[in-house]
Amino acid sequence: MLELKNISYYAGNKTILDNISLNFDYGKIVAITGHNGSGKSTLVKIIMGIINQTQGNILLDGKNIDKLKINERSKLGIGFTFQQPIKFKGLTVSDLISTIAKTDNPVKCGCDYLSKVGLCAKDYLLRELDSNLSGGELKRIELAINLAENKKVNIFDEPEAGIDIWSFDGLTNIFKDLKKKNCITIIVTHQQKILEIADEIVVLNNSKLVAAGPKNKVLPTLKNEFCEKLGGEAMYG
């Protein structure tokens, strides 16, 4: 289990997150949603160690990880995919996937993972992870790399950003595959289709936790009582 206990984060005089407590269980997909600026991305970056919380504690399987750096959290099994994928000039897709997956057969490994995100290994294995790839291509490759890492906690910060129409069937299938592996899957999203495959939904608003629980209880409130507060249909698009 991943536990957040009374997490707060302040930037100067501004409160970004205010006393957030949540539990994330293995084998579940948890979607975090809310309007822009509500603290969603900040919360998941705190879990990864990209940002350090001002107050509160993070526990993974009962172990306090507050003082661990990003690489140390990664070794414990926490993975993160960014809203804007990182570029690696001079590094090929094959190099990165085979290194992460620790395989001597990068072609087969690359084919296995790239096919899951709708890309042909023949066209992409030898390409560099640089500006010659489109944002959508980089996003798909980043998702393939995430699968190759085989983490027990997988965090996605708005994975739908910059992806073409392939995304939603392919993307949701990736999340479902991770669930079958009994991973914790945390997705920051505005997309209703992703909210609908979640087991649980967390709603943030103005730095506070305003709802958290099973999808069948929280999703109807998003479409009704929270709709105006969270920006109506814009929160899904």
C-alpha cells in the first residue's frame, strides 16, 4: 500500500496542497482529477520525490520514504511518466528499452513493448529520442518504457496529453494490463473515458481533497454537484 498522511505543500505564501491524506491499494487504478491549478501534478510529483512536501509523510508498504531521492524511490518500484515526455539526444529507443528491461534481445523486447502502444518496432527501435519525434510519438514511447520498467507503483501525469486518436483504446488497455499485474496505477487526468475505467477517483479543488472513493460513488458527483465548481465539461476535455 502507498499511504499519504497529511501532505501539505506551500510555495511562498501560497498553499498548493492542504493536508491531503490518501491510501492507494495494489491492483487498483486511481484517477486524480480536478480543475487546473488544484494541485494534482504537484501531489504526484511529491510521491515521486521530484518535489518535497512541506508537511506530512509518505509510506510505501509501511516504510517511510520521505527522505529518499528520486532514484531511490525508483529502485523501490515507483515509476513516473511526465505530461511532457523527456528527450534524450543520442539515445535510441532500443538502447533505453533494452537497458531498462535488462534484456539481451532488444529487438524482441522492443517489439513486445512498442506494439502495446501502437508503434512498429522496425520503424522506431533505431530512432533517437529527440525533437525529430512528434509529441505523440514520444508519449507512446515513454509509455512503452514505463511498461518495460515493470514498477509496482505507476504514476501517469495527464498521459492523454498530445496523443492522437489511437490513445484511448490503447491507453486504457495499458492501464488494464497494469491492473492485472497487481500494480498501483495513479493517473492524473481530465478525461472522462479514463475516469470511467478507474476503480477509485480522487478530486482536488483549491488545494484541498474534496472527494475520494469508489468510481461509482464519486463519478456521478463530478457530473452533478461538482460540475460547476470544477469547470463543467472542461474538466473532461
